[in-house]
Amino acid sequence: MLDQVSDLIREVAQTVVLPRFRRLAADEVHQKGPGDMVTIADQEAERALARGLTALLPGSSVVGEEAVAADPAVRDRVGAGGAVWIVDPVDGTNNFAAGRTPFCVMVALVRDGETTASWILDVVEDRMTVAEAGAGAFRDGERVTARADNPGPGDLHGVIANRYFPGDIRAHVDAHATTLGGFTTGRHCAGFEYPAIATDLQQFAMFWRILPWDHAPGTLIVREAGGVARHLDGEDYRPAHRRKGLLVAANEEIWKTVHTTLFPDGPPTIED
């Protein structure tokens, strides 16, 4: 099924998403919320993926970003058991709508609450990263392995996507992050950030808002490459979680180093 889903994603990307890149009409872009865009490509790609995925796995259901935007109760399917496809039809929509890269198509298969397979396609680069639980992570057919050593905080580089951080936590993180080797606020595309950890372009990423279509695909890829994905209190990420705050790292020791650097007095108290 890995190849069949990869083929479906590439077909939708090539026939629905890419033809609209830098060709969107004004009435084909809308704002769902402050700074949160949706385009006709998101909507049409999600419908096409949903049809194709449920045909590949009869009896499965789909949780797509745009379906949840229309009906938030759809998200409850993630933790309801059975086989559930999680779909982000255009990850990095704001980039896509502005005519910038990167943007990706992302899919994860969740069975009884656990992510068992995932796919991330960088649409413009046509690079497919996939993972299957227990079988490893692969980019364009070649196995990828995250960094295995820990060079220390001064040599670690990554992302602190602080856009949605509460003010007090943002100030705290900013004050301590200078000890790290370097960080950016990210490329506004989780589909770029996760494979970058799996291939050692960066060693960590920290997010605040945790939506399943943004994180279920990438967390499996990082884990299967040897990395970890945990909430700030140390609990492993699961796709049904609605808790805020997630730290992803190339390996266990790097996770501990980044966490201790950013929160030397222990993890912050986070209200649901």
C-alpha cells in the first residue's frame, strides 16, 4: 500500500495542486481565520485524496484539515478506533497562496489511535518521504537515518515555531534559546521541517499548536529515522492528543539537551 498511496498523492499533486501554483484567482483564496488561508487547491485535493484513500482501504474514514474546518466533530474520528486517514492536502497553504515554497501534501494512516504509515510529498521538488511503523523511513526509496550523536547545545540547529506561543512562554524560550547553535521560526510548512530532522538538515523543531494533519505524518517519519517526538512534559506524541507544545529531535540525547536548554527549571505549566 505504501506505493499505491505514494502514486495517489503524486497524481493529486500533479493534477490538482501544482497547476494552480502561482495561478490562483482572487476568488480562489479565502481566509479561514486570522492569517490562516485556504485555497481551491486545498479543497479539491482533499476531496480527491479522500476518494482515493477510502477506495484503497474500504471501511476506512478520513480526517482532513478542510473537513474539520467545516465540521470540527470530524476530528474526533482520530481517536475513535479503526483505520483513519489523516490528510493535509496542502501543507504550507500560506506559502502556496503567496506563490512561495515549500508546500507539501501529507497523509498518515492511523489504526486504533497509532500512526502506522505516513507520506510527505514536497510538491515542487517532487521528493517523497515515507515511513511505516517498524520498517524505517525512506526518501525517494533510500533509507534515511537521523543524527545519532549529540554534539552539545552550541552545535544544534533547528526550528522554534513560536507564532502561537503564549507571551510568557515565548519570552522564556527566547531568553534561553541563544545558548543553542542557531534556530529559525521555520518555513511555515511542517512537511519541510520533519524530513529535515530525519535527514540531519536540522536537529530539532518545537511547535505549539498541535493539529493531527500537521504532525501525525512527520512524527512517524522522525521516529522511524531514529528520533523522538514528545510533548514538553516528556509524554510521547499521539495523533489524537490535543495538548499544546511539542518538541521533536533527531535522537533521545538531543531531545534532552534542547529541552533542558529551553526549560532549565523544568517543563512549563500548560493549560488546556
